[in-house]
Amino acid sequence: MAKPLVAIIGRPNVGKSTLFNRLVGRREAVVTDIPGTTRDRILADVEWDGHAFTLVDTGGLEPPTDDPLKGKVRAQVEMAIDAADLLIFLVDGVEGLNPIDEEIALWIRRQEKPSITVVNKLDNPKRELSAAEFYRLGLDEPLYISAYHNLGIYDLMERTISLLPPTEVEEEETGVPRIAILGRTNVGKSMLLNAILGEERAIVSEIAGTTRDSLDTRFDFDGNPMVLVDTAGIRRRGQVHQGIERYSVLRAFRAIERCDIAFMVMDATEIATAQDAHVFGFAADAFKGLVAVINKWDLVPSEDGAEKEQAISAVRRRFHFMPYVPIVFTSALTKEGVRDLLILALDMYQERQRVVPPDHLRRVLMDALTTQPPASTGRKQVAIRGVRQVDVNPPTFLFSVNDPKVHFSYRRYLENRIREAFNFRYAHLRLVFKRSK
């Protein structure tokens, strides 16, 4: 059974993201005092007393304006409401009833969906007395809470569960590749996500830095389940001025840790910048599968036919520390190369799950040692006594040595021998050297 969907809606700056974080139990959405911080839908699974549902944090609802970005935020909220089984309508108990609240209440009544009116920021009895005006909205009996101080949350969860059909908590899905879409701001990450999914899942705007939150979306490709994470654009440290931007950068890095494969998206008109290499290196240090995605290729004029070769050469020079990383040319606007990108991701994920035969692995090590023995470190001769594979995703190989200070160049030599022997074309391999008696 699919988990019910619960959407938190309301005007800007009433505490939707704070409530979302409280119910989820972790800092999942960006929280700030600046109105309009949340722009994209944020989803997370919540379990309470044996019941499970998916919670959605939405951007603040506002009257129609000439601001194109606010119009797209409103469209995102409408999409979340259409898909929701229950609406949590959050209002501000300190500021009191607002005309926008009344407009939203009218909209909710037209939806004919179950809803809960929740008055937030009520942390003392005096504020609760003044919150009686919210009965004028003509919805259900309001619940009084303080999301920040964790007051009234139990009653809110109990009412939420009572309005949803009971469901069993699903076991965590295994064997499903998780793909993070990384890159600097305004390189087309959200548009690439929409091209993959075939819908307006994330807001797409020409304004740099539109996506501030990470979005996890499950989809199927040729019968294979996959999960996409669209992350906020990562800027150079000196250019991360606002607190909102800083939180988003941290969340993008956290998404790297949660993914299996990272699509490193670059603008075809500005390939392989120093910041691209910085993010690339961070994902490499986390031993993630990496794909260099040169997006907006439709904007590159064709002159002598050598444009792709020149782009590949530029990427190889910048990312020389990972020469095996595949390069894919895409246009999220025309969907060129998107299918090839997903096929490559599936192949890479299968490589990351590969288990090599132990006997064959030992023979490869013996041949490598015979061909090129390790150099000595100081007065001590490095001795490698054995190797075994101890994990997958990434494939991890444990070497037993008398001195773990094996030179970087020899580590790379052993990695290349394993890569060649077992046809690891794309996977990032982890080699661990541990002292043995």
C-alpha cells in the first residue's frame, strides 16, 4: 500500500519548515526567519505509533503577483495539495488572523479534503486566548502548538493519524541506485531532473540559486527503480553570503554522502571550473560513482566538429585524479543524452555491487607484486601479505601489510591492476591498508 501523503501549507513565515523538522525528527528543511525560504517541495517519511505517512513541506502561499518565481512556488504548492491525502493548514498565532489565511481557508474548503488547522507559536496561555479568532476560518477546531518548543505535537500527530488510513511501515528498499545531481548554481540541475522524470518536479528558473533544498524522488527507468536527489547549487565559499545559501550548500554535501552515484553537472559554456573540481573531489573522497555531465550542449555552436573532443580534453585535464570517470553530453531542454545518462548510471551501479572471486584476486595481487614490488618507506621494506574484498558499493579491498604507509603512486598502481583484471570501467574503488602481524 502506498503511504498517505500529508502536506503542510500556509502563508510565508508561519513556521512550516520548523514544524516539518519537528515531525520528521531531523533538520531536513532550511529554517530561517526570512519569509519565502522554502521554494521546492520537501518530502520525508514519518512513522508514529505504528502508522507511516509521507510529509511534504511546501513554499508559502501568497496572492497572485507579477513575480514569476512566486508564481512557480504557488504552482508547486498546488501540485502538493492535489496529491495530498491530508492538509495541515498552519497559521501564525502571534501575528493573528491574516486575509491570506482566509483566502487559503476558502481554497481548502473547495478541495474537499480532510484538513487540520494548526495555530503555531503559542507557547503561553495568554497567546492561546488571543488565538480564538481562528475559529472564524470555518474549518475544523484549531489545534494550538509551538513547533519550536515541541508543544502540542503529540495531539497534532494523534489527529493526523486518525484522519489517515492505517498503513504498515515499509522496509527500506535495497538494491535501488540513489543518484545525486550536483553542480554549481544555474547549470541546469533542476531542468535535468525534470527531463528525467518528465514532469515539473522542481522549480526551474533562470535565476541563479533557485533550488535551496534537496529533493528525493523515486522513479522507474526501463523497469528499474531509481531515486533522484536534486541538490542546491554549490558556490565558492566566498560567494555564500546569505544564511539560506549556506544551509543549502551543507545539504548538498550531505546528499553526496547519501547517494550511490553523483551526476556532476557542468555548463557547456563554462566547462570544468575550479569549483567543479572542488565538488568533484568531495564526491571522490566519499567514494561515490561519478559521471561528468556536460549540460546545455545545444547552446554550443558547431564550427569545426571538434567541440566534443575539446570539451572532453578540458574535463580530463581538470579531473586528472579520476581518469576513468565517464563523460556524457546532455541537453535538459531537448532531453538529448538523458537516456544514455540513465543507462550509464545503471551500469555503474551494477559495477559497484560486483564481488570478485577471492582466488582470482589473490593471483592478481601476486602478479602485481612480481611485476612491480612496493618501494621501501625509510629503512623498512613494505610487505603486502594478502588482500580480500570486504564490501561493495563501493567495492572495498583490504590489504594486509606490515606498514600501512603505502605510497600514493603504488596505491594507484594496485587499483589500476584490480580495475583492469575485473573490468571495473567506471566504479570508484576503495583500497584499505591495514597493519597485520
